[in-house]
Amino acid sequence: MLLYLVWLLPLAGAVLLWAFGPQLKSWAGPIGSAMIGVPFAATLALWPDATAPAGLHVPLVTWLNGWSFGLQLDRLSLIWTLVITGVGFLIHVYSIGYMDGDRAFARFFAYMNFFVYAMLTLVLSDNVIGLLVGWGLVGLASYFLIGFWFERPSAVAAARKAFVMNVVGDVGIMFAIFVIVAKVGTIGYADVFAKFGTAFTKEELFLVCLGLFIGCAAKSAQVPLHTWLPDAMEGPTPVSALIHAATMVTAGVYLIARFAPLWNASPDARSLVGVIGAITAIAGAVLGCVQWDIKRILAYSTMSQIGYMIMGVGVGAFEGGVLHFLTHAFFKAQLFLTAGIVIHALHDEQDVRRMGGLRTRLPFAYFAMLIGVLSISGVPGFSGFFSKDAVLYETLAKGHPYLYAVGVVTAGITAYYMFRMLFLTFFGRYRGDVDPSDLGIRHPEFAGTAPSAGHHAEEEEPHHHAPAWLMSGPVAVLIPFSIAIGWLQFGGDTSPWARFFGDFFGTAATTAPVPAPPFSEVVSTAIVLVLVLAGFAVAWLRYCNTAALQNAVPRLRAETVRTPALLWNAYYFDAAYDYLLVRPARALGAAFVRFVDPHVIDAAVREAAISSQWLGHLFRSFQTGLVRAYALSIAFGVLCVVAYYAVAFGGGR
């Protein structure tokens, strides 16, 4: 019953808030938060059952030829469920303060509850059909939340883009599921993993993994299906924290980890996923270096960090990849929520060029942002240090030195652009009173003035603002986890994290012996740390030393003007999609509207009506009322029948 409660209570909250939100008014926030907090407590109560050797399994229904649908809480789904409900609860509480005064306050929490239900459906299902249902519902919920402020065309466009891109991934997963059902004849994970070894050829197994990975690439913003993630920052900041930091974008990591036996058996699939993850990690990090919108910086950092996770689980370093998911959920949610505090305090300003000097004005936000930056950069002692190093060294140990090298370089770039964001936001003098053109801001849309909650609180009378602790409290709770959760990895093979999973993910098949790593994990950590310090030093010299602070305005203007077009246009992926897919699709649609629809489809309908009328007139003309005419018609019909049989059966045939 507790597992039913974990799964269904967020759905009950969504229905309640959707149906009675206007009547509940300000109570919508506490009710929506409670509908997530209670499942979190229930999940903690289920810990002993979930960590048992067989986990916890609850059947739901059996359909068709013995296909059974149920819920499954094991070690892997337990980690995701705790993050979805635990971090989700903190973000819900934060949202009470952030969304205070919004006209659609209750609708926001209804969407958030529905999203949590969709994510729980995805991770708790014990079969591929339930996974697909949850996968699709998560895409729908993200569409609602990204386009929450639907009166803004940019938000509507971003929501539509995210939805279409994720549907591409849904098609890939559907293809994989079709092949699984056709070859294995069942939908349950346990049956699939038990039978796939004899059911699939090597090529078929690769195609299944490829279909699953297409879904991962779309949902987890991996190259080349990543372009929706930066645009998704049009949604409210709590949405970015919940969907684009802690949960939905990591669904691809969960999918690969859940299907670990398939990836273990397909070295080609592992290589493909590892390469795509590494490319995404460094591509997102480089783009983060040229962004000015604080949320877009965090969006590209999310894309880059998920690249690390995908690279880890792709090459078979499942424990490291899942640990990086766990640490990332805390420090990235903390970074997004802290960015929301800054945006809120600056009346919805998001451009870091128009910030600066906020250390004294927002000391708590500065401290929280500093902890998050130290963690994501992999500074020793912080959670990101342990998880990122685990991914990198396991990648090297699995025999992928080139992917390891890309990951190490990405760590240095990450330190650079994250400290760049920190220095521009909190150091120097405040630049919000500087003319935007002096900072190189050439167009209004680059000014970082995207509307937030305050732009939608058009109340006729002043309303009571929520207390500040509703926003600062959840961030304060996240800070210790951003520091300490990575220590679960301390001790290597004997660490609590290694003992927690044990042999849960199995071992990967190899086509050739994997050579021993060229150096130890300690040396690897030292190399990564040198790159991190180099990234910090470059950011300090460019943005935070005395000369840089004194000449911040002309320096920012020069940097804005000199930004390479390739990076400013995000490698032209959007332009390529526009020319190759969007414009041809629109042209085809316009041709259908202009020619096919009126002259073929509508014409066929009109022709059917005209033909019916003509046939009606024709048959009505036969109704003369004269008996001899009817007798003549009957005789003619009989004659035709006799003639037919005479011809058909004549000549002795």
C-alpha cells in the first residue's frame, strides 16, 4: 500500500488542484507540496524492502496473453524515487515563494504534481510498456510547464520545440519495444533480461540499444537532439530546477542503467553511447562559456554534466554514472534555485552582464552559489569531486582513454565558465544601472529581461508576499547534500556506494582484453584537479582580478562583440534543423493547405455530394409509375443474367 501511495498521491494532488485550484487559492502550494512530501516519507519507509535482494514488486493487472503490469522498487528505482520526491518536495516548497501572486498559482502546482506522477510512473514500472507510458507523460508534463506562461510566444515556441524533439525520442523507444516484444514475447524487465541472450542476434541487440538511446538522447539533451534544453529556460525557474536539473533530463541515464544487461552484451552500443556522451559533455561546456543569461549558463552546464553521466553508464561505469546523477541532482537544483533568488531580487533580470556586486546585497545567495560552483567544478571535498572522478577513472579503466581525455578537458572548461558566472554575478560593482548598449547588449531580447513570476502577478490590489524563508529554506537544505553526498563513494570498491549496488549491474562483455589503466586513480585525480585550477585561474584573471573589475564594462562589451558566430549560434544546429526539417515541413504544409486540401480532400467531399445528387436524379427518373416500364426493366435484367451465364458456362466449360 505504501508503494501505491508513493505512485498515486501526486496524481491525486494534480487532479485536486486542477479541479478546485481557484477555490483553494493560496492553499494550493502547501497541498501540492504535501502530495510530494508524503511519498518521500513513504519511500524512506520502504528502504528495507527496496534494498532486499529481490526488491519490492507489486502487481497491478494482467492483460492479453499474460502480460503483467506492476510496480518495482529496487536499488536503482529507489535512488531515482528519493530524488524525484525529496528534491521535488523542496522545489515545491520553494515554488510557494517564487510563484507567489501568479494568476495561475494553483495550475502551476497541478502541473508540477502531474510531472512528479509521470516521473514516478517511468521509474517504478516493472515493464517496457509502463516505461513508455511514463516516458510520454513526462514529455507532456514538461510541455505544460515550459509553456506555463503561454501568453508569451517565446514560451509557447520553446514548449512546442521540446515536445516535438522528445517525440522523436519516443519513436526510438517504441521501435526498440516493438523489437523486444516481437523477439522475446514479453514486456517484463525480468523476462526480457532472462531471454534476450537467445532471442537477439548481435545486430538485433544493437538496433534495440540504438532505439533506446535515441529516446535517451532526446530526453537527456544529448547531441544532436539537445537544442530544446536551452530554450526550455522560458519556463519558471522552479521548473528548470525540477525538470532540467534533477529529474526529467536524467531519465536517459536511468533508461541505460535499467537496461544494463543489454548494454553489457553489446560493445558496439557501449562505444556509441560513450562517444555521444563525451561529445555532449565538451560541446555543452564550450557553449556555457559564451552565455550571458544565468539560466542558460546552467542549462548548458546541465547538458554537459548529463554528457558525463551518459558517457559513464554508456561505457559500463554504471555506479559512477548513477552517483553523478545523484550528486548533480542536489548541486544543480541548488544552483537553479539560487539563480531564482537572484532573478527574483533583481526584478526578473537574468543577464549576468547587468549584475555584479551582489555578495553584500545577497550574502546567502552568494554562499549557496559558491557551494554549488565548487561542487560542480569538482573541487576536492565537495560531492561533484567524487562522482565526476568516479566517472572519469572508470571510463579510463574500461579501456576508453580518448573519452577520458575529453572528460578531463571538459572538467577544466566547467570550472572556467561556472566561476565566470559566479564572478560576474557577485563580484565587482553592480552594473544594472549601466546602459545596455555600453555592455554590448544589442537587442532587447539579449538584455536578460525574460518575464518571471512578477510579470504575471497583475493584481488590482497589493498582495501579501510569501516569506523569504520559503525560497531560502529549501536551498539551505540542499547545501549539505551538495557538499557531503559524494562521500558515499569514498573508499572505492569498499565504499558504501559500491556495497549498495554490489553486482546489481552485472559485468560487461568485451571483445578483447582491456589493458590496465596507465596510471592510478590518485594520479587521475591530480590531473583533473590541475585542469580545474587552471579553469579557475583563467576565470579569475578575466573577470575578478583588480584590472578586470575596474574595466568590467568595456571588457564585457568587447567580449560580447568578439563572441564567435559559431558559438553564439550554438554550432548552427538550430539553423540546420530549420533549413533541413522545419522549412521543408512548413512548405509541405503550405502546399497541402493551398492545393491538396481544397483541390483533393475537399474536392473529394464535394464530388461525393455531387455524385450522390446525380445518382439520386438518375434513379428517380426510373420511377415512372408505369407497370409496363417496370416489367420491361425486370425482363431486361433477367435477359442480362441469362446472357452472363450463357457466355460464362457456354461451350461445355
